[in-house]
Amino acid sequence: MFTNDRRQEERTGRYGTSRLQYLQELVTQFQSATGEESKEKIVANLANFAYDPYNYTHLRQLNVVELFLDCITEPNERLVEFGVGGICNCCPDPANAALINQCGGIPLVIQCLSSPVRNTVNYAIGSLYYLCNASNKEEIMKPEVVDVMKRYAAAEAASVSFSNLAKAFLDKHVSEKEL
């Protein structure tokens, strides 16, 4: 459920922790965490906050979008999954999408299309759906990416979610004559 200032105040009370403060505590915990499982849980938690437009400004202020991108470069598949999940959750916002693009995130998201983890692939397709625009279309719509999307679109028997997401991507970003 999306939140707003009034709902946030009702939930936290007069003396509760503000959302910005809570997110800052999560970022600090992530930075000081030594165990992989702890990092995974914290990034998953941050990714859950990334879907709500109320949090977008806070996430940018705390460099959480960059943290998600850093997670995509990790060898730990769960960190990659939760990192690209966070990207997918926050990239419908134009300011977040611009930041992802500016930080070199598009090649990282494209790389996730070949992950062995289903959720990672779903998040990558969803992210590319929202990230693709006139300023980066050439980078995203490379023949190899379009080919992967076509294969996923045709693979309904293997994965309905891959197929549906890839079809939506192709419908939005590829003209009929290009298919």
C-alpha cells in the first residue's frame, strides 16, 4: 500500500521513527554487516520500500539506488536478485530511472536477463520495460536483447511470467515491422 505524510504519522505516532531515519538505519546496518545472510535480508527489506513513491526521495538521498546497482555486481545470486528487484520497484519513477541510467545501471540490468534465478530475470525484464526511453533506447534495444526478449515471449510453456513480461516489453518498445 502506498503511503503519504498523514498515514505515516498515524503509523509511527508522535515519537516514532521517521521513514527517512528508518531507511538510514537499514543502510547503516547494510554497510556494517559482515554476513551474507544479513546483507540479503537488509537489501530485501530496502527493495520492499522501493515500490512506494513516498520513499523515492529518501532512497535517492541515501544512495539506495546505487546500493541496489552495487548488489547486482556481487557474486551472491540473492544479492543480485534483491538488488535488481529494488531497481525494478523504483525505476517507474523518472528521477530514479534517470539515476539508474546515469550510474551505468542499464548494462547491469541487461546482464540479469541471463541469470539462473527466475525472480532476477523477471525483475530485469520489468526494469527494462520502465527504463527504456528515447535517451537510452539504442543501448537497451540491441539485437541480442531483443532476441532474448523474443525467446522469453515465445517460451510460454516454460514460464508464463517471462513470456507475459517479455511480450509487454516487445509490445511497448518494438514496432510491428521489427518483430
